[in-house]
Amino acid sequence: MKPNELRAKSPDELNKELNELLKAQFGLRMQLATQQASNTSQKRKLRRDIARVRTVLRQKAGQ
């Protein structure tokens, strides 16, 4: 997910995207806890995507 793609979205779309990412992060965290996850690098990617969405949301709120 690229920041330019996020900046083109509305705040409502960004909030929806953030909720989906948080749900995916929770699911992955549960998989890691039960040792069912095969791709552990996904955790880092999700964390960074969440940070990107939150950053764009804060930028839009400040304008």
C-alpha cells in the first residue's frame, strides 16, 4: 500500500481500511500465538500499513 493511494481516499474509506488492517493484525497475532502462521514477515508489513493509514488520517484531520 502506497501513501499516494491512501491520500486519494476519503477519511471514511481510510477508517474502513484501518479497521480491516486491525482485524487482520489480530487474526495474524492469534495465528502466531497458536503457531499456525507460516509467514511471520506479514506482521511487520501489517504494522507499517496501519501506521501509514493513521498518518494520512492525522494529516487530513489537520487540514
